[in-house]
Amino acid sequence: MTGGLLALLFVRSVFRPSAARAPGTARAGGMPLYKFVGNKILTRFENWGLGLSLTAFHSGYRIYSVAALKKTPFSVNTNDFHLDTEIIIQLQRAGLRIVKLPIPTYYGDEICYLTEMKYAMNVTRAVLRTRVPDFGLLYDARFNCVPDSEGNAQYTPNPHYESTHSITIRKVRPCARVLDLGCAGGYMGAALKKRRQCRVVGVDVYLLGTGVKFHDLDRGLPELRWQDFDYVLLLDVIEHLSDPEAFVQLLRNQLQNNPAVRLLVSTVKAAFFVTRLMLLFGQFNYGSYRTHTRLFTFSTFRRLFERNGFEVLEVTGVPGSFSVPFGDGKLGQGLNAINRVLISFFRRVFSYQIYFIVGIRPSLDYLLAHAQEQSAIRFAA
């Protein structure tokens, strides 16, 4: 049983620390050189992978507060020696405070059942695995402990790299009137107001920000003056609705007298190349799809609109958001750039998201009314 598990079972404390060896005491306390070097290498890798700065990840003593453990799903963790690493990862993902307390090192002649290489591989696998959910490609109950207030981070504007948000900011003309359906905290609207001087109305079932109109899109469309808008945003919304076809038909009925309006819509693509590889090996983990009622490809997403009175005017493949797990440094930017190049050759395979600009086909009633209006103008002239 590891020191982390012993602390977990028997210690009730107000602290949330990771014990660290006091500087210079590891080797003096009898720590073998190969363990000392391995500890340093693993700790540096874990700090890089998790964005932490701990002195040592592999001290045999930890103290956890009961309040902190209640916020982490530690009960589903491994029964192996890397349990303590998984708890550190959970604390970090839950946004809890981790404090380092120096302790002396002492190596006795007790029997050790730890296999160093197996332990190192398990630790490495745990760190890499915690990165994967950030892509929305894998669901892992162990690391599903991001606070609710941060759970909508995926919907905040990401203008620094190619994303649905940065594309939208480019496509919306200045001073336009925008309706943002499913706006979460109104982050996209705030960006459009600041960068494009737009007038934005936000609608969402969760009141996460100020100036957002409360409405559940599964219960229909809100009462608005639909003819007043130049753009309607549906960014990563349609796949969450219980009946996307019925919703699109309602939307068409509301917009049929506003043929100049443009819909800017996006969704996660079901057949991203990573998903294809996972299926090849018999694996499919829902990841961010867990709340999705429908998964789309380019063809099925186009069909959704074209069969309900709309016309797809522009199609864009959006790369994976590598800057989310890997940061905005050279690695994240480089992976984004490679993904964009691959999309230019094989859009259907390497696009992580689908982005459409959609127009509405004028209804028969609108065409007849427009013809009568023009006839009246010509007659009066």
C-alpha cells in the first residue's frame, strides 16, 4: 500500500499538500542514485505535462484534506502505486491548492514491492491520459473533476489560433446585428462587441453571464424580432439539441422573411482522424460527445440545412485546438499549423470541427410579396 493511500485513509487535515524532500537530503538519506535520477526525470515530465512546479512528485507521504477529496473522484483510481500521482492530477484539474512541505529523507532496509520501470510507465501513461480529455476525444471518469464554472471554457472565444471563434470574428462584418443562440457566458458576443462594434443579443439555458436572455432552445425559439438580425450564431449548439431537424425547421420559419440573414454554424466532426484510428482498434470514447444527441459529418451536416430550406454558402474545416492542452507556445502552434495543412489536402479526414456559412432560400410567400411590392412600385412610377 502506498504512502499516498495511507495518508488518504488515516489523515484528516486542513492542508492539501504534496510533501517534498528537503533540498540535499535525498542522497544523504540513503536514496539510491538511480532512484534519485529517475525521480528527477519523472518529476520534470509531470511538471511539464500538468503545468505544475512541484519539487518532487514521488514522496511517500501526502496529506489530503477531506474537503479536497470530496471534490475529486478518487474512488475510481487505480489500486497500484501510481494512485498518488492520479490524486495530484485530480487536485490540479479541480483547481485546488497544492502546497509543498519539505520533509527529511530516510531509506531503511524495509522490503520494497515497487517495480520502478512499471511505475514509471504507469505515471507517464496517467499524465498523457489526462491530456486527452482536453481534446474532447476521450472520457475518463478519473479526471472528470473540472469545476462547473470552468466546464464552459471550451465555449470561450479562442481568437489566438484557428477556431470557430476566430473564424466568426473574421466573418462578421463591423457594426452588424448578431443573435448568438446558445451563447454560454456571452463570451463570443463580448468579443464581437469589442472587435467588430456589433450589437449582440445572447440566448442560453444557463445564465452564465450578464446580458444573456434565458431560453431553452429544446422548447422552441425565443420571442424576438428575427427580421432585425444580420447574423445568427449557432456555434457548437445543434449537436446538443434533442431534435436538430425540428429546430432547423423552426429557425427557417422564423427567418423566411429575412433572406439576407446569414447563419454561422459549427459542430464537432464525428470522423476526425483520431476517432477513425480509435474505431479501427475497436475503441470509441465519447469525450465531449457525452452531451451530444447527434454526431455529424460534412455530408450529414449539409443535408440537415439543405433539406430544411437553407443553402450552404461556405464550408470550412477547423483544426483541433492543440493550443488548449499544449499551450500557445511552439508545440501548440506547430501542431495547429500541421493540422491546417493536412485539412487543405484531406478536409473530410483531418478537420476536427465543421464550420458553415448558411443562407436561407426565400419562401414562396416572400417571393410573392416581394413581386407584388415591386409591381406596385413600378405601377406608381
